[in-house]
Amino acid sequence: MPITKIMVPLDGSELAERALHIVRELALTTRARVLVVRVVEPPSLLTLGDRLEAEARVVREAEDYVSRIAEDLQAVDIQAETAIPYDSDVLGGLLEQIRLKKPDLVVMSSHGRSGLGRWVYGSVAEALLARSPVPVIVVRAAGALRPFLPTVKPPRILVPLDGSEYGEAALPAAVELAKVFEGTLILARVVPVSQVAFVPETPIAMQMVLDEELKAAKEYLEQVAARVRGQDVKAATEIEVGPVVPELLEIARRVDADMIAISSHGRTGLSELVFGSVTLGLLRQAEVPILVVRPELIAAQQRVRQEPIEAGAKQFEALQVIELTAREAAVVESALKYFADVYPAGDPIRAEVKRIYEKLSRKEAAV
């Protein structure tokens, strides 16, 4: 993922501008061009006076604002361009700029106007994370801001993994950043306590299950680390047991992480199915920037490559027959329904799971 263009959405507030320090660091090192975007919203219908004049005024103010930001970037030898889409749908305006200008990366603050306005996480920022076709770095605007200075100290980038392919979606972007800044990736796996919750409550049985989980986590992380090192990037591993978000935050503090790179969601077993809750927790609590990548993007790319092969082979796909008791079938059916309900819309696995669930739901009719 070479970084040649970076988009930074701004809304005129100091909170939103907190993203600019990372933009400068990235652009100065990669020589990427910066696209400064401010979506201009039409004046309220209740605006007093001439509405056309009010519209012209907000456009002029936006033009002056983005021009000033661009001039500040150009003053430190960063190429910059500006865009001020006029749209009542802020998210739609930003997504349209991504589509038209094709940035490799978006960098934005988690908060905007007053910290309580439309750009507060849970509104525009959250929606952009859910729909952006490119990776997004989010800078948490609330509280003290830890400087991201990779040109001063090679960064340590924490990459939480859950053992799934979707959970690895942020790896390519993290590897690219580590290469650019000669940094180190810290590959982390937290084994949730809930994964052994259904084990009979005897110390020996629980310890045996936990030992197996830790062994599997260690083997998995070492495999991923070997792949990363094969790309000439330094990598270390960390394993913990406990609640995922608190343990990841503790790892980040312990290894002095400068950034966290994470998939927007993944799979962590039946009890910790959606990684999205982990991502949301880190976005709200981490003291460092968060790089978020949607795994659907990776899946879509793989699907494009695989479909020509799979189309020809599909007619020869072998059937797998598994004997289940009525109770076992009911448990599987219930689990599949849970999968289908929690995966985000547009996730390629969601459609597949729903198809399998519908097959099981029709089993009685087929008898």
C-alpha cells in the first residue's frame, strides 16, 4: 500500500485539526500529496436574510479556511490541494471525494465542532470508518494528545490479531508504515477469558484449555511474525489472557506503542464474535492514533481474484455429510443465526452464513 495521497477531512474546528500533525509526519516522509477537504453544508432553512448571500458566505469561509491550511502545509514543503464539496450529507461528500480523488489513506480526528457536534465519534467519523474504501487513521481528540513523531523515533505499531484472516486486514497497511519509518510491529493476541467460560469449573480442566489456547496463540503469532520479517520488517509478539480491550491497552502502554493498527472487525470465537467492539473500545480509550482497515476490502480483492477459478470448479464441489443429533443441529442453527445477525451489512461472510442458516432452517421440510 504505497502512500502517495493523503486525505484529511476538516470542519474548521481545532479538534478536527488535531489530525494535521500526523498528516505532516506522513507526508514529509512519503512525499505524499495532501488533499484538504471541508464539506460545506447549506445554511439552515431558518437562516435570516438573503439565503443566496448566506450560501456564498459559507462557501467563501470554507475556501479561505482550506486555502490557509494548504498554505501552511506548502510552507513546510508538502504538496497540497483542496476540495470544498457543497453537500448537506457530510459523509456522502467525504465518500465522494475518496471516490473521485482516490487517496491511499484518510487521516481524521475522532471529534469535530465543539466535541459534541456532528463529527463526534458515533456520527460522521464512525460512519466513515464503516464505509471508507481506504484505510483510516483516527486521532482521538479528547484528552491529552500524545505526539506521533516517527521521524524522531522509529515507531512501534501494535497490531491486535484474533487468529482470523479478517483480523489480519490491517497488517498490509501496518507493514507499509513500518517500512516507511523503519519501525517495529508488535503482534498481539489476547485470549478472552470467555473462551474458557463453558469449560467445567475445575482448575485442572480450565488450565488445560487455557494452555491449549495459549499454545495455539503463540504458534499463530510466530507464523504471522515470520511473514512480516520476510518483508524486511521487525516484529515482536505479545500474548495475554483477560478482557480484550483493557489487556490491549496495557500492552500498548507496556511496549510504548506509537500507533495501533486494527481491523474494523474479525472473528474471535463464538463468545467474542465481532472484533468491532474491540475496535470501538480502543478508539474511545487509546492514547495513540488508531489505524482502522475494513476487512471487506481485503475480501473483495480476494474474491475478484478467486471468482474466475471458483466459477469453473463450483459444479464439481463435493458435498460434506455430517451426522448431528437434533440438539446439536439446533445449537448449530442458533449459532449461525447469531453469526448472520452480528456481521455488518456488506460483509461477504454474512451472506454465506445466512445461506447456510437457511439450509438448516429448511431441514425439516426436506425430510
